Amino acid sequence: MEVLAALNLGEIAQTFSKMGMFPVFDLAYYIVSILYLKYEPGSVEVSRRSPVASWLCAMLYCFGSYILADIMLGHSPVDYFQHNSHILLASAVWYLIFYCPLNLFYKCVAFLPVKLVLVALKEVVRSRKIAAGVHHAHHAYHHGFFIMVIVGYVKGSGVALMANFEQLLRGVWRPDTNEILNMSFPTKASLYGAILFTLQEAHILPVAKSTLILCFTLFMATSKVVMTARHSHGSPFALIESWVCHFLFGSALGGGEEDHHAAPASPLKTKEELSEGARKRKTKKAE
Amino acid sequence: MEVLAALNLGEIAQTFSKMGMFPVFDLAYYIVSILYLKYEPGSVEVSRRSPVASWLCAMLYCFGSYILADIMLGHSPVDYFQHNSHILLASAVWYLIFYCPLNLFYKCVAFLPVKLVLVALKEVVRSRKIAAGVHHAHHAYHHGFFIMVIVGYVKGSGVALMANFEQLLRGVWRPDTNEILNMSFPTKASLYGAILFTLQEAHILPVAKSTLILCFTLFMATSKVVMTARHSHGSPFALIESWVCHFLFGSALGGGEEDHHAAPASPLKTKEELSEGARKRKTKKAE
Amino acid sequence: MEVLAALNLGEIAQTFSKMGMFPVFDLAYYIVSILYLKYEPGSVEVSRRSPVASWLCAMLYCFGSYILADIMLGHSPVDYFQHNSHILLASAVWYLIFYCPLNLFYKCVAFLPVKLVLVALKEVVRSRKIAAGVHHAHHAYHHGFFIMVIVGYVKGSGVALMANFEQLLRGVWRPDTNEILNMSFPTKASLYGAILFTLQEAHILPVAKSTLILCFTLFMATSKVVMTARHSHGSPFALIESWVCHFLFGSALGGGEEDHHAAPASPLKTKEELSEGARKRKTKKAE
């Protein structure tokens, strides 16, 4: 019975890892990403003033992971833009979210039950991207373990890692913080995921890749859905990180996030916390 | 008679599109580009304090389009610097414009009739670059229409698209504006030109490439010569853009330029308007 | 006798130029580089708050030259990270310098006699990198003399040329100065060295490469050891530069450095002078 159960799980994992992302999962990824762009202070104004800049920001939000990974591996940064159907779909989502009459499309996708489903689907894409990034890096550098982690990390984090420059495109400049100095949960999880997938690719972690993809996806989807439902930014890693960092680095990591409660005037708020406040104000304006 | 006229026009277009740009047209491009660099506030001081930084800025102004296009296509950003004669010619122009005794060279090329000829010749080079950029992108990505537009766009716009970072090299940082957020006429025209050349390359626009190059060059040269003669920044696209953007995006585009008259304190002046004021002050100083 | 002396010098130069840099010389390079990182204001705080950001900055300090050279030549910027042993060694140095109990490792390597030896060894690596950079560029572009100088220059200067962005990673933004606008001695020397090695590669300078490497290394090591021992930033080039720049550019170059004494409030202090003051304050704190 256990063997049968294991075979079934293995088959489920295999099927899941071979599932195509386009168009359903990718569509969810674009919708959630451009939703987060709309939450950014000033992005609506930019969409009125300069649609080209707004479109470019939306493309960075949707395809930033591919752009960064291609830069890391020395390929053309706009290589992914050869997939015309993907770009057209993302552009359609951008147009509907920013310019749909009566803001109808935005209201549909921001409706919490719908949003939770989309967030879960987005995490499926993120996990798949991290695995693919590590695999491509392994293909280029068979023993380049640091490179595999870096490429997997940028594939998972996407535009967050170039937030300073994406904001610069919108005329915003906030040099006091960045996603590496103050990691939000998705960025941290992408780093840990990249490390896990690299260990698996190097045959140090004795699991099948499809099983790891399934487990990591389930973890990410569950965490993000719970965090989105609760409007919380508490990281599931906080406890382990505090302990490990205190031991290795003599400090409590996640200080950036916990300090948010202790010192509300701290300039080192994570991007999520700043967006949260702006989002609430914007939601009231939009209604 | 009409057939003969068409054949002649076709031959003229063919001859024109095959004409070599080096050294006459390229020389005009370098002179006008480095003139604009000299108009930038603080550039003369930088040329006294750090000739290396000044030379590097001049090279970005002259070859920024090649650098950006090479970055977009994943090639070496300094690939164009293998053309030693081009670099030497641009360096000679830089030296004469910034360090010629009694500012003689600057006064010659800034003399309006001479400048108008040089501006027209520069637009010949710009148009050729856009066409070449779209062609190279097509060669790398046969169906990458977005990539063709992007590469044609950066070939036409050149250093304007990296203005923030070129200014950073001179110790100036103005994050509130950039050439995508507030497009000047040449940058807009480069975008429209890139779209036209891409449609032609994809056989959607039923014209010969040489004819398109000729027509686009005539349009660009005429517009820029008129705008330079009148010291105006009014874009010929303003009316159509307002209509299209109001229809598509629910706003009047070109608001950035028109607002210059309504709100002189607006931080979103285009680079041209800011340079215009600085140029007038600088011209008085230089004389 | 002279022939024998020349043969011996030639052999010494040959042996010296073939000497492996890893692990002894590279270790010295990593220690001195990360020491300079520790001197930077705020870097210790960053190491407590975000070890990932701190590690990344340390990697930029150690391998910035390879990253920049790979970017210039259109290769993967993280190509050098395939050398796992080098990355692990640099990571170990970073850990010991920032997190060693009682700051023991830092105190050992900052002890002046030890530091002088390490500084000398670092200059051996710098000179070798410039020569290798010029050679690789020559291999890619046989007549690309400007490209050879550029690549040699970035190989020698390393992280200094991307200081603005390395600081941005730590949440610091100082756009008023950069290493090209205000060149410190190592950056200037890297430029002159790159020019010399290019002239040698182009057979214009009639010396053997091994001899040039030996002479340039001796010059760099001696200069840096003397400057470090005296805590001075006076450049040995100052006199010749003033004369040449006054003749060519009508100004006294090195104005940025000399002005430090005339106008202490000048915002254009070199990075070394700013670090010097911070280092003294930090040394007192650390003890």
C-alpha cells in the first residue's frame, strides 16, 4: 500500500512538474504582478502621464525574472520578448488593470477570494522558474554551484531585486532600502528554494526534482495565501533565522521586519509594508 | 512618366540608403551630440576637472546607441570601440569643442546656419541607425517583433535613454525625470520610426526599406531643422497623440511638454527645455 | 656580464609572470579588499542586519574586476563564480573579518607590518589582472586598442568603478562623486598600466610582457606600501599630471586631491580620504 501511495505521489509530482504554465498560470502571474505595480504609490499617475513608462514597468514586473537571469548568464536581456504571445497577454492584463472603464477588471481580480486563487497560481510559476533557473545554470556551468543559486534566486525574486531601478523608471528614488538589504518573504523563500534546488541538482539532496518542485510549490502557495488572507508580513522563517543568525552572525536577522513594530519611523520598512499602507489608501481612492 | 518618376525615386532611395555614413555624416553626428553635451549644466567644469570623465561622457553621447543596442542583443557593450577611426574622430571633435583656444571651434559649429546643416546630417544617421537596429534584431530573432522595436528604439534615442547614468558620471543626479517618463521629440520619433521599420521588416507595411528610410529621414531632418531654427520644443505629434491617448488611455499625452507653459515650476520639464535655458546662459558666458 | 645580468632579469621576469596567484596572492587580495570594505561607514552595521548584503558587497570587492571585465566583453557577469574554491576562500575571509570573536582576525591583519605585506601582495595580483585583461581583450578584438585599455582599466580598478552601486547595495547613495570623476591613485595607475600593456600588446612599446609586468608590479607595490605606511594619498603622478593637463586641457588635474587641503568642505573628496577619516573613527570603536 505504501509503495502504491509512493508511486502515486511520484506520478502526481511528475505530472505536476510537466504541466504547462502558459496560459493559465502565467496569466495569474501577470495579474498578481501588475496588481502589485498598481499598489505602488504614484503608478496610477504614471499610467496617465506616460503609458510607455507604465507599460515598461509592467513588463519588468511580469518578466523581470527572465531579464535578470539572462543578464546573469550573459544572454540578451530581452530574449524572452521573442515570445510574442506572452508579451501580448501581459500587455492586455496591464491595459485592463490600468485603463478598464470603471476599474472593473481591477475590482474583479482584487476581490479577495479571486486574489487568493491567483496568488496560489502565481507561486506555482515562481517555484517552476526557480527550478528552471537552477537547471539552466547547471547546463551552462556543471559545477558552478554559486552560479546556480544566484540564477535560481533571481528567477524566483524577479523585479524585486531591481526595485530601485524599476522605481527610477517611474521617477521615484529610494536608495535607503533594497530587497537584498531588507528581504521580503518571497525573496527569502526564493533564496532558500534556489539553495535546495541546487543541492538537488548536485545530487546532495536525495530527492527527485519533481517531488521537490511539488513540495516547494505547496509550501510557497500555502504561505502566500495565508499571508495575503491575513494581510500579514510575518515570515514563517523568522524563528529559525533568529536562532541561526544569532549563532553565526551574532545578531537577530529579520530585525528589519520586527523593527517595524518597535520603531515605526524606521526608514528600513520592507517594500511590502510600505505598499500595504499605500494600497489601503489607494483602494479607498479607487472605490 | 509616372513610372519613370517612380523608378527615379526608387533609385534615389536605393542610392541614399546605401550611402556611407563615415566620415561626413558621422562627423556631423559627433559634433551635434557633443554640442548638446556642452550645453549641459556643469559639463564644462567637468571637462576642466576630469578630462577622462568628460571624454567618457562624450563617447556615451556619440556611441550610446551602439552601446545600448549591443547590451539589448547580449553582445559586448564596447563592441563599437573596435572601430578605432570612429573613436579617434569623435575624440578629436570632443577635444576641439571643449579645449580649442578662444573656443573657436565651438563658435563655428554653433553658428546657426552651420548648426542647421549639421542637425540635418545628424538625422540622416539617426534614421539609418534605427533601420539597421531593426534589421540586426530581425537577424537574431526572426519573429521577435517587440525586440525589433526595442532595438530600433534604443538605436534612435541613444544616450537620451541612459541620461540618468550619463549625468551620474558627471556627478549629477536627477531621479525625478527620465527620457521614457518625459519623452522628447527625437525619442518619440525614434519609437515611432522603430515601429514603422519593424512593420516594414515584417512585410506588414508594403513599402521598400529604402523608400521608408528616405521618407523617415526627410521627415526627421525637416522637423529637427525647423525646431532648431525656431528654438521650439513643440512636437509635430502633439495633436494626434492627444487624440489617441485620450481615446486609449483616458488622458492627454504630451502633458509633460504642454505643462511647461502652464506650470513653469513643474519638475517634469523635458531634458530639452532644461538644456535650452542652460544653453542660453552658457552661450552668454562663453562669448 | 651585462648579458648575463639581462638573461637573469629576463628569467626572473618570466618566472614571476608565470607564478600562480592562487592561493597566497589571491588570499592577500581578498583580505585587503574586505578590510577596505570594513572601513566603509555603515558596513559593520550592514553585516549585522543583513549578512547576505554584506557577503555580496564583499564578493563585489574581491571579484568586481572580473565582473566588470566580463560585462565589458559581453560574457556572463558571474562567470568567475564557477571557481568555487576562490569564492569559498573569499567567503571565509569575509566571515573572519566581520564575525570573528573578539575581532581577532581583523586585529591581526590590520596590524601595520602585516598589512604592508598584504598590500604589496595585492598589487602583484592587480598588475597581473591588468595584463590578463588586456590580453583577453586583444584575443577578442585584435585591433581594438581602446577596448584593450578599457578592459585592462576595469580589471585593475575593480569595485572602485562601481562604487556608487556597491554603496547602493548597502543603502548608501552618494551621487556627487565617483571614481572616474575623482580618481584615486590605484584607479589612475590602473589606467596608465592598461595603456602601457596595450602599447606592449600592439608591439609599439618594445619590451617583453614579463618585464613590463615585473616593473609595473614593483612600482605599484612600492607606491602603495609607502602610501599605506604614511597614511598619505598624495599621488606620485601629481607633478607630471599637472604639467600635462595644464598643457593639454588648460587646467591642473589632481585638483580634486589637492583641493582637499585648500577646501576641506569640498564635496569632491576622494573615496580614500573619506574612508581614512571613517577608518580612524572605526578603529577607535573596534578597540
